[in-house]
Amino acid sequence: MSVWLLIVLCGVVTFAIRLSFIAAEGTFTFPPGFRRLLTFVPVATLTALVIPDLLMPQGTLWLAWDNARLTAGLAAIAIAAITRSVLWTLVGGFVVLWIGS
Amino acid sequence: MLVGVIPFGMIYGALALSQGLNPAAALAMSTILFAGSAQFLFCQLFGVGAPGLVIVAEVGLLNLRHALYSAALAPQIVHLPWRWKLALAYLLTDEAYATIARREASGAVSSLHWRWFYLGAGLGLWGSWQLSTAVGVLLGARLPADWPLDFALPLTFIAIVVPLIRNRTLLAVAAVSGCVALLLAGLPFKLGLLVAALAGMTIGWRLAGSLR
């Protein structure tokens, strides 16, 4: 598949998701169970991407303080909980990663 | 708000080139997809030669959270003409949603001006994203190859997820999807992500159902 076709397909899927409830409002009602399932989507998908990046940066489990991605990730979790800011989480995470590696 | 988008866009532009995308495709993706984290995932999967269908499925799953934002926005714009609905849907991102949610909580915008406020916020984010992506593409070739730019993705996700975990059900969702993702991390092309996210969503659905 060419990269252009892939980009367009991903764009169409993403736009359809963004338009879904906006287009359906007033004419079609999604099942309440679907709405409830959706509330867990951000935490489920984003955590599933993050955890292996932190604990297995080289493909195997690496639970130690000298795993710079793990310490930087833990620092980022603390910063995100306190500041709730994407910018400060990025800055803090990269600084700790830089110190640790 | 805009300040957080700019470094992220620059990192995306540089990462896209390092994963083998050509500059035109990297820029077009910012316009067509307009979803930072999905663009990162796209580049990473493209870089390791993942099959096209896998890329579309994982980008779709990652962006499924936008349906939640769509549901939150829908009742407020139900009376607007279609051209507004299409434009506002296109501009619906994590950041745009956060901006509306915050402004709504403070009750500062009258319903009459609301659509213009949202359009302005969305277009501001859109412009910043296109510009910062272009800067990243221009600078990308000059950055040292060993800079860990890819780490911007987990850091951004941490910044989005941590404030979302407000109760024990959501903590259980995070724990289950994190553990399943670790167990299946050996699968190629991040395919474990699909199973892990579904496992986490199922646990949340079951827990929330049993509580009510």
C-alpha cells in the first residue's frame, strides 16, 4: 500500500470517528453500553502504548533505576499529576531522561 | 495550550523523516490526519514496515477516544448547519476538547459566541500544528540521529492519561491494559496494543456495570 493511500485511509477513519456522535445527534442513538465502553478508551489505549515503552525499552523487561526511560516516565507521571500540563511533562521527562542516560 | 503543541509538532516532523517518510507525506499527514499522537504511531509503524491494514487499525483504535469528544460536543452543535458540524468535527483534537471543557467549566462563553470561540481555538491549534510540523521537517535532517525524539510520545500520553485516572475503575483499566501490553510486547508491529486496549476496556465495562 502506498504511503499516500495509507495517510488518506487513516484520515478518513479519524474524521469518521470525530464526526460520529456529531452527525448522529438527533437522528440516531448509540446504545448506552457503547457510550459506557467509550469512557474507558483513552486510559486503555494510551496506557497500553506507554507501559511497554517504559518497562521494555530494549524488548525485555528492565525493572531497575538505571533504566532511564522508566525513571523519566515515573518522573513524568508525578509531574503530570501535579501540573496537568503536557508541556511541563514533556520538559521534565526529557530532562530526567537526559540526566539518566 | 498552543505552547504545548509547538514542540510536539516539531518533534513529529523530525521523527517522520527519521522513520523514512518523505517531507511531502509528513506535511500532508498533519493536514489530512491532524492527530499528533496517531501521526507518531503511524511513523513508528511505518518505520518498521508494518502492513497497511495494521497501521489503519491501530491508528483507528488510538483515535477512538475522539468519539468521546464527539459525543460531548454533539448536543451543543446539533442546531448548527452542516458546514459547521463538518468543520468542527475536523478540528476535534485532545487539545481542542480540553480547551472547550475548561472554558465551559468556567461558564465564560455565551452560547451565541460559543461556535466562534471553538472555531478560533481549533484554527489556532491547527495553524500551530502545521507550522511546527514544517519547522520539524526542515530541522529534522540536521538533528543527531541518536536523539530520543520518540520518547515524546509516551510522555505526551502520560500527560493525557494521568489526570484522567480519577477512580478505582479507571485505575483497574490502566493496570489491566498495561499488564496485557507487557505480556504481549513480543508481538510484531505493536499488535499487543489491540488486545491490551480491548482487555482494559472490557474490565472497565464489567466493573462499572457491577457497581451500578
